[in-house]
Amino acid sequence: MPDKRTLLIAIGAAIAAAIACFFAVAFGTPIDRALPFLAVVIVALSVWRPWVAIGVPLLIVAENVFFDEPTRLLAIAIVVALAFVSQFPSPRSRGEGPGARGPAFITLLAILILRWIPFTNVVIWRELIILTGAVAVAYVMNGVNFAVLLALYAPAWPIKIAIVLFALAILAAFRLKRIRWNAPAFALLLVFFPWSGIVARGWRAFVHPPRQGQRLELRYALKPGTTMTIDVPEHAEALIVSGANTQKLPCNTILGWMNGRPVIASDWGFMRREQFFASRNCYPCDPAGKIRDYGWSAWIDGATRIPLPYGVKSIRIAVNPQLPKNALLQIEAFE
Amino acid sequence: MSLATRFTIAAVVVYALVLPTQLQTPIDGDEPFYLLVTESIVHDHDLDLANQYRDIAHTDTGRPDLVPQLGDPTGPHGEQYSRHEPFLPLVMVPGYMLFGLPGAIATIALFGVLLVRSLVRWFEDEGISDATIRALMPLIVFGPPILFYAVRIWPEVPAAFCFVEAIRGIRQRRAQRWIPALFALVLLKLRFMLLAVMLLPFIVRDRKRAAIAAAMLAIPLLVVWLISGSATNVHTLRELVPVAPMLYVKGLFGLMLDGAAGIAFQAPLYLLGIVAFAHWRSMPEGFRLGAIASLIYVLTLLPRAEWHGGWSPPLRYIVVLMPVLALGAAALYEQVRSARAWLAPIVIWTFGIALHGIARPWSLFHIANGENNVGEYLSTLYHSDFSRLFPSYIRPNFAAIVAPLAVLLALLTFAPRGGEKVALSEAKGRMRGVPILAAIALALFFHFGKLPGDRIEFEDAHVTHNGGTLYPYEYQVARFLYRGGWMMKGGDSLSFLAKRGSYVLFYASTEPVVIDISGRAFHLDAAPTYAVTLVYVPVTGRVTLRCLNGSINLDRMDRRE
């Protein structure tokens, strides 16, 4: 534990840093608005290694010099990740180091960053259970990697699963003490914290990211058994479709046909944190969704791109009559 | 493997990787002229560049626009010589013959590598510990300005190597080291004679050495006289005569604090070297010798209009002195623990500048209009005048008055004091304070940067230009001697942030002009030389200035109330 004087200085520094960051916020996303909180976290991490506090001015610089949102949020996340990684014991220190003194504390801060931003989306009692479980794992293991990994992937819906998961993890932790601190792995977990929900539920998006072209909106929702003919506009190359109320259907279920070709699409909201664990859908083969929300609430809608046959003037859509009654095939747009 | 060897290997690798990045754009500044001389030596075996200029498209400079520099010496039969001393081009001959332009630059990089080795050895000789060398040497040799001058054709890095070797030789009393080093230093550029002259009292101990020293000074003068017909080339001895004191103040603070050309912004590590002067007695003897040797050189540099280096990468004229400042910084870092508080921000800033210069080598050259790269970038992003928050001594602004006071305050609060050996815990406490204060300063910086200022310089990046041209044009020789402005004619307009109130408008125009500011028309008389008039901005916010008829050169607008 740091001495009383160091603690008081750190508290003063944290307040000053939070105020400076509050006035430096230039954009309206929850990650930008969380800048004061991130500053406090960095000051907390600087208790043992004071130079880590250099992350606070870097946060302000990142916030104010990058107008492009993904670049800006990634820059902020890199600063935060580096501040965390600096706490890791160096290989030469044989396990000794500032972070080695407080893995539970570092885990606590990491989970707050990964799961509690944006705070308005947090269901406190669910998140407290996960937080407690992760901190306990970190304490028993005297390490942070496994605990943070579990916390990142633990579902808050249904919370029973998370409880069971952490109970098993705490028991296992007594035997997993040999797992070493691993800075690169930990940095990788944290560096995408503005989209931690996508890391947890749609990691394939980092390999096969969704893309959007110029779109002509259609916004039809077709019930099972219905058919529809649509004229294809000039230069259209693909149809964007998704399912509604189809999250319980297994992967590759045929939702309908376009000119006789099967249409396979995921539920539009299957990657939402409330629905994901219960869903049996898969990440689309040709994803066309948008990244929505931030932090652990971030998700990608399940829109899928279906290529149009070359030179086709109109398409006939037929919805699979065997789908559940409340299921819908959503024809979103031409692209 | 010794530390010097390790850093030498690292320097070979780093310079070899950085060199190609600097060839993304054609060589610039004085570089093509040095290369032309090399080409002339190789192909024509002479120093006459007349045929090179006639067939400039077929030279290796990649600069078909190249013409002789203003005041270049000429011969009686139409010979065209370069004003630059021929020693550096001569040194580049083998490299050029082997690989052309990259080979010529590689020769300079080789001197950079030698400088690295020499620096490490010098630091070790002066008692700097291995840990300190490991911590600081990457910032010195892989950071600005040495990095940028090591991979470009300028005499600065070879000169820095010679200067270090000369000091080492004098300190070790090894004539075989200081004689060639000092001789090469003076041959590289006549201005380095000012360094050599100050070292003379330390080396002239008998008649033999006095004769050697006299020859060392005379031969370069003779060479220059043979080429240009004047022993001082394009310079005059009057340049050594002290001039107005204010110019010294401007040059001194400019070299330390200017946003575009000052140590604080372009190579912040060396600020520690400046602080080291306050610890004169405890500094290594090499530092003191180097500082004394630099005295006349710096004093003659300060009042020059081109103290900032002109069309070159930043800190051009003081690159040769950087090893001395580096030694001071290292000694301070070692002696005073709280000096380490500054290392983290210095590391980030230094490598930030280095990476920026590697990725965008053309940005190393600036038109010296009072702005700088960071200010221009932010001004363009926010369309607000961020450049005014950076101290400028090229175009003095309010920040140039505040900056020295702020630095003084920072030094009094945080800088290591004489003979201080603070406890580690206290040093850590101070270290925590520095980044937080930096954060507060940055928050204020961005807050005030987004607000309109009291002065609008019309050629600046924050002004949205709809028509018109920059005055004088970007590549005007010695552009910094002109009052910059924006030329407008009927139909052109400017848009900028301004506060409500009366302004004094500085302009020049050969005919009567009508301008419109936010719906109010102002009739301006003809003013062949710069004139002032009063204008009024009715509301705070974005203002549009239109030129309704005539043509006008708008310099700036200063708020009165």
C-alpha cells in the first residue's frame, strides 16, 4: 500500500486530472464523456509508477487532435492500455513489480473500463456480481489476465451463467496460479475497450469487418409465406437483409428465397448483450451491419449482404413459410 | 560488446531505415547545391556549376527548378560557383560515385554513425554512467535534430562529429585527434571558424602548435578566397559587430522557445542542457569547454534574421552545438534526480517529432511565417487560431512574452536547484505533478485555442481562403524578411473567427479598394507601402471579409477594444 502522503497526493492529482479532462472533452460519445473517469484510473495506476500519469495529458491530446471517431477512440484506448501494461512486472523482476502488489485492484479498474462504460447502460447488480467474481479470481490467482478475460466474456444475461462461471473459476484459480502475467495479451484485451462488447460477442468483426456502401432504403418486413416483387434500381449490386425474431433459429437457417436462391441472414439484434447468450445465430458471412453503441453495450446489427444476379431488373422475394409465426424477413436496402 | 559499439550498430540500422524515407521528396534547401558541386567535381573535375545549371534537368538533384542562389560568386569567364564551401561535396564524392544521390546522403549518415560512437565515448570519458547513456542516447541520436541532419546533405552532422572529436582531443591532449578534427570543422563551413577560434587558447601552448592553428585557420580562408575572390565568401566581417540588443533577446528566446524553431518544441531534451548552465560548477569539463567554445558562434548567430535556420529542418545552426547540450543534459539527469521528472514527456514529444519527420519529411521545411506544424494542424481542424498560443519570435506574438515567464516559473517550481539531491519519494511526488500540470495546461490550451484571438494574420491556416494568393509566394528566398500577407482581388473572400469590436487593419494596395466585413463596406485608400485603417467587426464569431473591387495585400488585423 502506498503511504498516506502519496495517497493524498494521488487523490489531489486525480481530482485535478478529472477536472482538466472534463473541460477537454470535445465530442459526445460515451467514451469521450468518460474521459474524466479514464483520467482518474490512470492516476490510480500511477501511484506506484508516477510516470504513468503522462497518460492524462495524452488522453487530452488524443481527444482533441483526432476528429475521426474510430481513430480517436482507439488512440484513447491505446493510452489506457499502455497505462495498465506498465503495471505488469518485468520478466527480470521475478514477479515483483507495482502490479504484482495489487492484481485485484488492477482487475477492478480494468473491468470498470471494459464493462462500466457507458455507465447509463450498466445494470448495477448484475455487473457487481461479475466484478466481485473477477476480483476474487484475480486475488486467488495473484494475476489479472484470466480474471479480466472471464469478466470480458461473462454474460450479464442470464446472470446465473456468470455466477456458475465465476464459482468454477474461483475453484480452478487455486490450481491455475502458474498462469503468468502476460502484458501483450492484457493490452489486447483492453485496447479495444471502446467496443469491448464486440470483442466479447462478435470478435469475427475484427477479422471480417462489416462494411456499408451507398444504400437505397427499402425497409420492408415480410411475414412467413409472403412473396414480393421489387424493381432493382440501376447500378444496385446487393440486397441488404436481416431477420427479426429469428435469434433462436440455428445458423444457416433459410429465411426465404430471392429469385429461387436461398436467403440466409441473422437476426438484426442477435448480438445485443441481452440476447446474445440465448441466440443461436452466427456472425453473417458478408456482414453489412453497423457498429452500434459503445463499451460492453457495443454490438453490430445482423444485416447481411446478398449479391444480386448480374443485370437483373427485378427480384422476387419469397419468405420461408416454415419460420416461426412472429419471425420476419427484413428487406432493408439495395446497395 | 561495448556500449559505443551497440549504439553504433543501432545507428547504422536506424539511419539506414530512415534514409529512404527522406527521399520521398526531392532534396531541398542547400542540399541540391552541395550535390551539384559534388557532381561537378566528379564529372567535370572543377567547381564551375554553369554547365550543371544549363542542363539542370539531367542532374541527380531531381530539382529542375534550381537556379543559382542570390549572391553566388561568379568567375570572369562566366563561371558560376556555389557559395557553399567545397569540402563537404568533396567528402561526398566516393559515395556519389558508387550510388548517386543515396550514396551522397549515406556519406553524411556515416558521419552520423561516427558521431554516435564519438558521443558515447565522450560521455564515458566525462564520467557519465552507462545507465544514463542508455536512457538518453536514443533521444539524442535518434531524435531531432541530429536524426534529420544525419540523413540529409547538410554540413551540420559532420561538423558536430568534428567538434566532439576536437573537444575530446583537447581534453585528452591528443594532437592527432584534435588537429584533423578542427581542420575538417573549419573546412566544412567558414562559420565554424568561430568555434575553432575559441578553442585556440586551450591548444596553443608552443610555437609549433600556434603554427598549426594558424594554418588551420588560414587554409580554409585561402580556399574560399580562391573560389569566390573574397576570403569571407558571401559574408562580411561587419556581421561580427554587435548590433541592436533587442535582436539578441529575440534570437536567444527564439532558439529556446519558438514554436517552429526553438529547442523547447523541436528537441525538448536539450532544455535540460540549458538548465545545466545553472549548475556550471558541477558540470563535466567537456561541457564547460564546449560551452565556452560556442560563445562567439552563438553571439553572432543570435542577432541574425536567419537565426531559426531559414529553409531547412529546425535548429540548423545549433546542431553542431547539440552534443555539448546533450552532455549537459546527461550530467544534469545524473546529478539531480528530479530532472528525471521531465523524461517521460520529453520521450513522447521527441519520438513524436521524429516519427512525424520520418513520415512527412517535407514538413521539416517551414516557411517561417510565425506558425508551426502543430499550430497549423489544429488551426485547420478547428478553423480557429491555435498558432497564436505557440510562442513565435519569427513573428513575435503575445505568447512569446508569456512563454519565458511560464518557463521561468516552471523552472523555479520544478527544476533541480543547485547541489540538490532530493529523496526518491520527493522526486516521485514532483514527477506526479508534472503530467497533471501538463494536463491542465493542455485543457486550457484547447479551450482558449477554440476562442477567437485579438490578432488575425490573414495568411494563417485558421483563415478559410476563398480565392487570393499567399504573399510572398511560398518559395521566396529569405521569405522571413517579408511581412507575410494574403493578396485579394475583387470577388475573393476570407472567413475567420473574430471578437466583436474595432480593429486596426494593416494593408498595402496600389489602388483604392472596397472591402466588406460582415455586411459593412470599408473604402480603403491606395497605400503602396503598408498603411493602417480602422475597421469594425459587429459580432463575435465567424466573420467574412470580402474584397468588392480593386486588389489588396492584407497583412493583419489587431483588435483595439
